[in-house]
Amino acid sequence: MISNEATKRVEALPHYTRLIPESQEIGSQYKTQTDWKLVEVLSFYLGGVGTGLYLLSQVFDYGIGLIVGYLLVVVCKNGAHLLASSKPFRAMGVLRKPGTSWISRGAYGIFTFAVLGLIDIAFRTGMVTVENVILANVVSILTALAAFFIMAYVGFVFAEARNIGFWNSPIIPVLIISYSFCMGYALFLVLAPFTADQFGYPALARQFLLTLVTTTLLIFILLTVVKRMTKSAQQAASMLITGKFSMMFGFGVIIAGLLAPICLVGYYLVNVETVSASLLSLAGLLVLVGGLLCEMCLIYAGVYRPLVEVE
Amino acid sequence: MTIDLKRCIGCQSCTIACKMKNGTPPGIFYRKVFEKVTGKYPNIKRSYIPTNCMHCDDPPCVRNCPSGVFSKRDDGVVIYDPGKCYGARVCRMVCPYEAISFFEKVEPYFPNGFTPIEKYWDNASKEGTAGKCDFCIDRVTTGLQPACVKTCPTEALKFGDLNDPNSDVSKLILARGGYQMHAELGTNPSVYYLP
């Protein structure tokens, strides 16, 4: 029999820990996921911004936007993924399961984009002259498809987590695509004043406003849908609306990241003759910050369905 | 596998047997026994719910792991190869049963560094990779029972072939109305709880 003295001695040791950590003791708690942190948030965020910017830059034939978008995806997003990985030298293994794994499919999308994007940029910026217009167009279309795929796959990665009700919502993939376009416009409008290229700002502002309104509506639809889903999804919604992420979500994402830019862009469109286009850049900056916060909220508020439901 | 909830007394013998068999470092449990308290005073009931990898028929970890760390054998046991893991942790996200552990930082059990048995287990080489219950596949292939089943003093755990209608586990499931945890998620677990 172990004496009290012996128990005290063990408990006094500096390394003494509970046999089973408190967090694992009761399987009926609503726990948020803790595996994906800021680096993963950044990788998804940079992918969204980069692909959004790249696609818009293709439409508006904006060379700097193409290069920045490409670098954000290929260098920054991939860099963040490698940073998040505990064994980065094994990362090529990510290509093993494209048949079933969305992360693997996403990796194929990124590799395709990395190769085709380079050729597309070379063609479009005149670094390489191409006689065959059809070839250039095919490369452009395939790059655009790869970029769109990178934008979209993240939503399906989330949707696969059936035990995280909030991520399992069908609205999430649509919201991620919409937000990516929104952030693409935002970065486009932040970068555009620093270049000699001339863009039709009122038209850009109208499209930006459309993506902003769509994204805002999708967020409200998501919250409405989630509140009617599983208890873990409802917990996630509560965390965003009234819980520990309410400041970040309410003020950062909704007010500063969406409603304020909508007002700024609206004001610009109403007073287009008198107001400087730099107002759009300010709105863009706000959207970029709001987008990052939104990505954080989405990932951090992933609440697991408990193993055991408490009555 | 069947887990008899009426027989489990929450002694954690299976948890310890699992730790000893797999040599898992502090904080890593391939097997856990949860407590559930129901009812209101004075009519309170405390039950114990042992959990481990459910070895699903449609395992989300196998499907979603991009590097193919997890695979399902023909006999239905879901095994893993830590040598392929690069630490995406998507397996932990998609597993509805919290069955996958991640070897974040492997610490020794005692302050004076790793003991000889810990060095033998070589958990340091598993740092940054995922791990989980594999039904003690090395024991099962040699005709032995998994360590948890062998150790359980109340015989709450039974291991056998679910595809064989004459096996003990199949009979128990039929007789006792065995159910799967979170069956609504469609993963079709191979672990049944006997109420």
C-alpha cells in the first residue's frame, strides 16, 4: 500500500502531472479544435487572397497583380503550410491520395498553378513572346481553373470534418470562395494606386461592392443555418456572436471588415466625381484585415461534437 | 470489438495495458475511459465509457489523410504508418471519436531523462506524427487478444470477427442490442457498445 508520505513525495515532484489530463477526462465537453493555429489560418488566408487577386488580374490584365497573387499562393501559402507541418521534408507525401483527400487534391491544384501560372505570367507580361494566341489563352484558362480550385478546395477540407458541425455546413465552401474574390478585389484596390496602370475605378468599385454585399449576406445565412444544425455547430455560432470570439467577429469581421467597407465604397460610388479612389484602397485594407479575422474565427470556432452527450 | 457498459467499472486497466503495450509517452492515450454521470440527486447513475479507435468501415482518417498514413486492412483493422506522417493533423479534425493522438513533444516520464524502456520504445522518433490504436495488430496476427481485452478484469471488452455470425461479438451485439457511437455520422464503426 502506498503511504501518504510517498504520495506527497510524488506530487511534490516538479514533473508531476495528472495521469489523464483534465481536458481529456470528460468526453461530454464541447471542445474547440486546437490543432490548426495561426500558421494554418495564414496559409488558407494567403491562398484566398492570392488566388482572388490572380483571377482579377487576369481579367484586368494587371501584371503586378498577377505576380503578387502568384507569389502569395506559391511562396507564402506553401511556406505557411510547410511551417505548420512538423515534418516538412516529408511534405511531398501530400500527393499520395488525390482520390479521396481534399488536401491532396489542393496540393495538385497548387502544383498545377505553380507551373502554369509561371508560363501565364511570362506570356502576359511579355517576358516570353508567344505567336500562338490559342496556346496563351489555353494556358490562361487552365491557370484560372487551377486558381479557382485552390480557392475552393479549402471549403471542402472543412466540410469533411463531420464531427465539427460548424465546418460541415454547406455554406462554408461558398463563403470561402466569395470571401476570396472579395479579398482579391481588396488587394487589387490596395495595389492599383501604386502602379501606372489605369483602371475604371467606378466599375471596379461596383464589382467590389457586389462581392462585399454577397459575402456579408453569406455570413448571415451561415449563422442562421448553423443555429439550426447540431449542438456543436450552435456552440460555435454562440462563440462567434456572444462568446469569446464575439469582439473579433462582431467588430473585426462584420463592422470593420464588411459594413465599414460597404459604406466607404457606397460613399465613393455616390460621390464618384469628387472623392478620391484612395477611399477604395482604405476599404480594401479593412477587408483584408477583416478577411484574416474571419479566417481565424472560422478555424478557431471549430467545435467538436462531444463523444458523449450529457443529458 | 464489443464494450459492455454494464461490466466496465472504470478501473482504467485497459488504459494502462494500452500504454504499456504501445509505450506511449506522457499525455498520449490511444485508449481512454470516460465517465458519464446521469440523473438528479438522489437518483444518480455513473457509467464508464471506454473509447479507442473505432476502426470504422468508412474511416475518415484513411480518406482524408493526404499522405496515406492510415490504411484499412482486409480484416477491417485500420493501421497507420508514422513514417509517412508529415503532421497535417487533418486526421484529428475528421475523426469523430477523438481517437487519434499527435506526438507533439515527447517528454520523459521522469525528470532524469528517458528510462531504458522509454529509449526502447523510441518515442522521440515519433515526434511530430500521429498515432492511434491498431487493435494491437502484432498480437492479433499471432492469435493473441489486444492488450486491453486481455487485461480487462471484468471481461467488459470482447474482440472477434464481426463478419462471423457465430462469433462471440456478433452474438453479443444481437442479444444485447449493441450500438455504435455516433452511428449517424455514417462511418460504420467496428466497435459496438452493449447497453
